[in-house]
Amino acid sequence: MTALPTGPSRLDRARGWLREHPLAFDAALAFGVLVCMIGMSFADPHGPHGPTFGARTPQPHALVLMLLAAVVLVYRRRRPMTVLAATGALSAVEFIVGDPPAPVVMTAVVALYTVAARTDRPTTWRVGLLSMTVLTATAMLFSSAPWYSQENIGVFAWTGMAAAAGDALRSRRAFVDAMRERAERAERTREEEARRRVAEERLRIARDLHDVVAHHIALVNVQAGVAAHVMDRRPDQAKEALGHVREASRSALNELRATVGLLRQSGDPEAPTEPAPGLAALDQLLESFRHAGQMVELARADHGTTLPAAVDLAAYRIIQEALTNVQKHAGAAARAEVSVVSVGRTVEVTVLDSGTGAHSGAADGGGHGLIGMRERATALGGTLTAGPRFNGGFRVQAILPVKAHAEGDV
């Protein structure tokens, strides 16, 4: 079945046109009120069998007052207070000189409704009570009918209902506007939160890629240099170095595959499910550096401490990046010391080296490695300090909370 094209109906188009031309709508409303007032002025409400149409004829001055009130009512939205004052005055004049009075008060009722709908509640109360009092008192004092007649009570009732209806409309508009603004604000907040999470995820993946690539490429570079140096004289040692190159490249590919797997969509092939590295794999990490010719010592005093996955990964990556910097900058004879100590509710990770300190300039923020390490520590609510040692070498120390503030941010 072919769906029929849908579009705005005539009623919707008419409403849209009236919203775009409010003065035309007010003119049509004023004309309708004028027709009602003239029609009602021909009716006698006290006929023998109820209201009788054509039993009386409006006086000339009443027609003039009704016409003036209708003309003034056209500008009810532009000058609501002025229109209310003018229609109220014309209604009071008709109550005083008309016998029986023409229904000019209809324009005052419409004007009072407009004031209540376009101002605040205290103003509606003050203006509404004043209008009700003045119009009802004038009708009771100057009308030929008894003060308790239904016409006089009707003036009181209609003005009160106009004020209440206008205030209700204003309250409903304010509620709808508040709900719309709240929905828009919530939508903006969701979009900002989504952008923030995307930026954090990109930063986290960039840190992981940097750590993986920098570490393994540094090992590959060192072992390749060793193999090239001893290829002719010691082929066995060159073969061993090339084996380390192959192992380091395989590890780099595996970690890159695991990291890039985070970017897969739900319909993509299954991503690797290997757990992220942590301090449990610290011995294998140090062994890879030792195979590359770096002297590394380890001291641990964190046994029995269970770290959240985010803290465990951050500690591992900080040690990995710090040792990579030692390998690249500290010199071939540099000795590195790694310590992991549990202190209260924190775990302290320290990497020292006895190199020449040539990489100390990176502590000023010039290297991406140190920036990434600081970002990892800060994201968990910890701290990281890095700088040259007094007797030469370099020192990196990270203090990480045992309970991460936001594991997903690492």
C-alpha cells in the first residue's frame, strides 16, 4: 500500500498565518465582539418568556461606544493596560448613561483576559480586583435595575473568570516553556557529555598507542642494532637478537590489535578478548628490557594489594614508558631501578636510572611520554612527578590511589 503524502492541513496553515499576523487576528476578534455586542443590544433579557430578540433597539450613543471599544480592542496585545483602561472607561460610561446599558463591558472582559495572560500573577490580582470592583460598583450604583440583579452579578462573575482564565493560560505557557527549555538543556548536556566522552576515549587510545609503539619500537631498534653490529663476527648472537626483534614485534602487533579492537562497531568481527596488561605481567615487561641489554632491578612491597583494573593498567604503562625513556635517552650503561610499594590507600611506583640525564628536559612537558604518564595519574586522582636526580640520572614517581576515581577515564 502506498502511503499518502502528509502535510499541514488548512486549519494548521490558518493557525500559522494568524500567529504570523497577530494584528489581523485581533482585528477579527474585535469584529466578532462588536457583532456580539450589537446582537445582544437588540435582546431584552427580561421578556415575558425569557430573553426576547428584537424587543429593543440600541441607542445611538451605545453604538458609538461599542464601536470605539471594538476599535480599541484591536490593539490589546500591543498596549494591554491602556486597552483595559480605555474599554473599562467606555464600559463605565455606558453603565452611567445607558438605560438599559449596552454590553460594552464585553470588551473590558476580553482586555482583562489579555492583561492576565501577558503579565505576572501579582499584576493580575491587582488589576483584576480593581477592574471587578470599579465595573461592578458602577453597574450597581447607576443601573436602573436593583443592585442585586443578574446583570450586575454577571459583570462581577465575567470579569473574575476573565482574570482567572488569563492567569491559567499564562501559567500553562510558562510551564510549557520551562519544560521545553529543560528538554533543550538536557539535550545540550547529553551532546556535551557525549563529546567529552569521545574526547576522553580518543585521548586514552592515543596514550595506549604511544606506550605500546614507543616501548616495542625502542626494543626492536636496540636489538636490530645489536644484530647489525655482530652479524659478521657472532652470527649466533645476531640470530638471538633477531629473535628478540621478532618477539617484540609480535607483542607490539598483539597489543595494537587489542587497542584498535576498542574501535570496532558491534557488527564488526570479534575483537580480541585478552585482558589488559597489569603489574602481574611486570616480570615479563622487565625481562623484555633485559633482553635488549638494559640492566633493570625490581623491588616490590605491594603483595596482597588488589588494584582496580584502571590503576593496575596505569601503573604498568607508567613503568613501561619510564623504562622506554631510559632505554632511549639514558645511555647504554645506565642502570634502572623499579619499585612498587603499597602505602596506605595508595600505591607508589618509582623508576630511577643512573644515566647521564640527557632526557631530563622532557620533564618540562616537552615529551608526549611524560604528558601521557601525567594524564594517566591525574585521571585516577593521583600525581606524577618527574625530573633529574641530584647525583645524575632521572626519577619518575607516580602515586596512585588504590581505588580509582573514574576507571573509565584511563
